[in-house]
Amino acid sequence: MNLLDAGEGNPNREVCTVLWEDETLRIEKIVSYGHKTPPENVYCQSEVEWVSVLQGSGKLYFPDTDTEAVLGPGDHIMIPPKMRHLVTYTSKPCIWLCVFEKHRGTADE
């Protein structure tokens, strides 16, 4: 698999491929074709998420801070756990590389 291969694309859904996963880490390649997060489906995961755009461009919106991140090839951002965010724009195609550090609970939780 080539990380820069967008495939044929699917305008109806993003294509997510898990490249690696173990008990602490998950690496995904996501190919978007103009996809956006519906406002009622805000992402808010318990994992730390590092996101990079390999090809194309995308925009992330963080409603709690009313800020936007515009990402192009080579740009990246770290999204802390529980940070609410939406994808508000993706080019056709936009190839994302996402690394998730799975939440490790502590005795205090």
C-alpha cells in the first residue's frame, strides 16, 4: 500500500484503512473526497490524536475555542483527548495520516 494513493475515491463515504494497531496505538490512513463532519456528529474521543495531511487539504474546527486549523501537505496537529472538533472542509481528494494513542486509564479514574 502506498500512503499517497487516493484510490478511486468514494463521494458517499470516507475510506479509512487501519495500518497498524496494538493495545496502545492505532495508525489510520483516511481518504476524503469533499467530506465534512455533520454538525450533530462532533468528534470527541478519549484518545490523543495526531493528524497530518499527506495530500490535498482539510480544515478542522474546534467549537470550544472557536478556532480553525487549515492543513495542507505536510501540516500536522495534535488533538488532545476530549477536544471537540469537526472536519469542515476536505479537498477531492484529501489524504490524512492519523495516529491515535489509546487512552490508558489510571487507578484514580
